[in-house]
Amino acid sequence: MMWAHPDDETYLAGGLSAALTDAGHRVVCVTATRGAAGGDADVRSIELEAALTVLGVTEHHWLEYDDGACASVDPAEAANRLGRLLDDVRPDTVITFGQDGFTGHPDHRAVSEWTDRAVAGAREKPLLLHPVARSQPLDADLDDNFNVFELGRPRVCADDELALLLELEDELLDRKVEALLRQWSQTGGLVEAVGLDRYRTWVSQEAFAPPQTT
């Protein structure tokens, strides 16, 4: 799994990560930046490691790029770094942002480009999946009121276009929410504003689709 900032991994695939590690599968997480533009980098780093522990993920790599500046990184250089990691890990599936970046963030879009290049050049080609939205949002009012998609909206897929849909409940949802709460510097304000029950519902779904063909 390849992401841009701490908390991307949990918001977009925390339930999947927990389910995979529970089943004994290897999950490797890569984070491009330490999120310094959105808070104290040391705090966010510690919070991310705590979240991954909750999810059962024990392999994590920092790329150490500057938050907010991923679009300025030489994509060939970043892709080469990711390609070496792919050739070492040899995953059967890679999950990362689509070209939309899910929220439109430039760092997300850059990571998507790097990953596309890395997967294209990998010795063993993994399945590539992107987080996507369904046609009926879980809480459109929350999305709009808190400007979640201020920079851009995710690709919307019909259910028959999805490769995987997780509708989280019980223990898996508990794990995902606990991992998000471990990243309180990023999640605490929203939880306090909308309440934990509404927040749990908002994060209770994860949908993934193959890259869009043109």
C-alpha cells in the first residue's frame, strides 16, 4: 500500500489492512511524507506507527519527501525507489490513489503517478487497485460541511465496477476507528464536531476498483 501522508492508510484502507493481517497476509505500507504541513511531523509519525500497530501492520517505509511538495519530486526517481521496493516485496496486489488522488490533493496525485510507473516497470506485475467512491455517499453533508473534497472529488464507481467492497462492522470497524483515534492530531477535531457514532458510520466503508481504462 502506497500513500502520501499519515492517516491516508487508515482512512482509505484501514479495514482492509486489519482483515488481511488477521488472515495472516503480509501487508507493507509506504508513506511518502511525514505530514509536516498538516501538523507536527514527530507527532504524526508516532501516531501513524501506533495506528499501524492497531491494524497489525508491522512493515512500514517512509520515503521522507516534503509534505506538500511531492508534485515537485522527479517522478522517475520516486518510481525507481518504489520499483526497488516492489521487486523486493513482490506483492500480488498494490493499493494506492488513482489519478484523482481521491481528494484531489497534489501529493496524492503524485504518489499515484509514481506508483503507476513503478508497477509498469516491476519484474512481477501486481494487481493495482484504487480507492473509489460509491454513487451514494455515506454522509454527503459531512463531506460538504467539512470540505473533504475541496481540492477534488474521487472517482465514483457502480458496484459492478468494484473489485472489492468492505462494509465494516463489529471488530473490524472497531479496529479501524481505534487506529484513526490513535491519529488524534488529525481526527480529533472531526470526531469532537460530529460525534463518535456518526464518525464511525462515515468511515465504515472501503471500496476499491482497478485503474480506469481510457
